[in-house]
Amino acid sequence: MNQRVFPAATGRVPPGAIGHNRGVVRPNYAFMPPEGVLVSRLPHYKDTIARILAAPVLGAGFAQYVLEIAPGGGTAAAFAEEGVQHFFYGLAGEAAFGLAGSAAKPLAAGGFAYLPPGTPFTLRNQTAETVRVLALRKRYEPAPGFAVPEPILSHQDAVPMTNHTGMEGRGFQFLLPYGDLRFDFEMNLMWFKPGVCFPAVETHVMEHGLYMLEGQGLYLLGAEWHEIWARDFIWMGGYCPQQFYPTGQGDACYLLYKNVNRDVP
Ligand code: UGY
Ligand code: MN
């Protein structure tokens, strides 16, 4: 018989208080450690686990996932979505990424792909190891007089590191062409040397999806500080007060989604 056993009855209760959780969901932000994000499966992906991080039900204007693609898994057939842009960023392992019907190319850790609305793609794992990819979907907001952007398949190593802040220890890699008004969102790698924080608390109309890639720190959301580690995810809605203070001994880096370049509705 399939009987559920309360952990206390087994004597194998994990350390710490039962119910302790770094995760928080508020009306305009959410902090999600990975252990609480359960498994989904999607009809157009074979042998793939999707950990859905941001979704409209949370309040987000976009969707974000970690895809865990088992060997031999991935998109069953070329997939395209009318009106919706896709962005992929390689976290671990090497995926085979086919863009708009062309031969598949490697998408390894640090590699990324941008697909304008309606562009068909394939994403498969032809290796013997599980592949982890961060995926994002956003409905395209056209701008009158501006063309739809072209697809991009590249790697973060090909993107220059910039720093417009004048603050020593900050680093920015704009994975999508910065200031190009055809794009309605940015995906930015934000680098911090130990102890280098934002100069001020930000409060802005743009929303964010933040995936922590390296290092650790304290993140201010609203009026509360949260300890953040690699693989944690944060959704910040518009006007969520925010600040980052890295606390680790090495560099900290996160990948940040931000909606930009469009007027308010
Ligand atoms: O550009 C930004 O909005 C960025 N500084 N925000 C953030 O890292 N939370
Ligand atoms: Mn911000």
C-alpha cells in the first residue's frame, strides 16, 4: 500500500525547524530558493523537467523557467509561438540549439539565444549528461516605426564587460544590444566584486526576473533583507524597492531580466 509517512515518524527530519523556508511571496516580489520549486512537465518537451519560476499567476508580465533536459530529451519537434519572444541561457552541460530551421549549434554554459516572436527552434540534449537551461518567454510589444529584431545565438564571452557607474568593482554584460529600441527587454549579467553594493536603493517601474549564478549576498526587497545564494530566483514587480550587497569572498553574478524601451500603457 502506498502510505504517506510524516517525516517525524521516520526519525529522519531534516535539520532546522520544520517549515523553515527562505522563500517569500509578496504582492510585488517573490524570493524562491530552488528546493521549493517543484517539477512540471510540458507537452512540447520530451524527457524534460521544467521548474517554473515566474508566471502571470505571480504577477509577472513574463514567464521564466529552469529546464532540466535528460539525455535524448528536449523539444520533440520544432516549436514556435506566435507573438511571443523566447530567450535561453545555458547553465550547465551542452544543448544542441536549432534556430529557425538551420542546423543545430552547441549552446553550452554561458551561451544564449534570443528568438523574435514566431521563430521556430529546437532545443535538445544529445549528450550523456543532464543539460540545464534558463528559459524566458515574453509577449512582444511592437513599437510603431521599428522593425522586429533578428534572432541571436551567441555566448557571454563575446559580449563586452562595461561599467557606466564609475564605481570600482561593478561589471555589466548586456546580452541583447543595449539601447536598441526594437527590443522590449534586456537580459543583463550583473557582476559585483566582494562588498561592492548599489549606491542607492532602486525603485523603478520596470520589473525583474533575477537568477543568481555565482556567489552570495543580501538582497533588499521592499523593506526586508534576504540571504541569496547561487540558484535562487527573485521576481521583482514594478516599484519594488531593491538593493544588493554581496557578502561572499568571490565575485557575485546574476542574470537579470528587465522590461525596457516601451511607454506605459
Ligand atoms: O538595472 C537595474 O535595474 C538593476 N540595477 N537592478 C537590479 O540589479 N536589481
Ligand atoms: Mn533594478
